[in-house]
Amino acid sequence: MTIDRNTVIIANNAQRTSRAVAEQVLPKTGTLRRQVYEYFFRRGLNGSTDEEAQEALNIDGNTMRPTRGSLVKDGYLIDTGTTRKNAKGHECIVWRATEGDMLL
């Protein structure tokens, strides 16, 4: 597995329009995965919520969440077990980059 491999995660019950969009963005997902991973890596032990990453990278939530999800699935990001409030005051998971078995 490499961070910059092209991948998309799509639900089994996804609408056909969602599937079509996923197929369209697939060739670009490796670059996006690398960009998202490097952001979390730079955040170090402080980690980041999805919303913080979206704002920092100027990426839509509908792109950020599946990209982060693919990095979690592949073991590049982990749930820190902590949360931070988002702009609406809701608690959000703080994610952190990993390097092999070692937390950054």
C-alpha cells in the first residue's frame, strides 16, 4: 500500500450519481490522499478534525471525509480518542498520522 495510490470508498447503497462522481475523481485521488496525509503529518501530536483539515486544505467535506477514511482504512491515520468542537459546537474526532506502528 502506498499513500498516493488511487482509491475511492463508496457505500454499497450509494446513488448512481455518487458512483459516477467517484469514477470521475478516481484518477486524482492518489494526489489528494498524499496532500491530506501530509497535512495530518505536519499537525503532529495535535492532530486535526475533518473540519480543520477541510478549511486548511480548502477541500469540500464530501471529498475530505472519504479521503481521510481511506487513509484510516489503510492505517495511515488513527482516531486519537480525543475530540474538539467544530464551528457549530459539536464534538468531532481528532485524527493523527501514523508512521508504521509509531504514532507521530
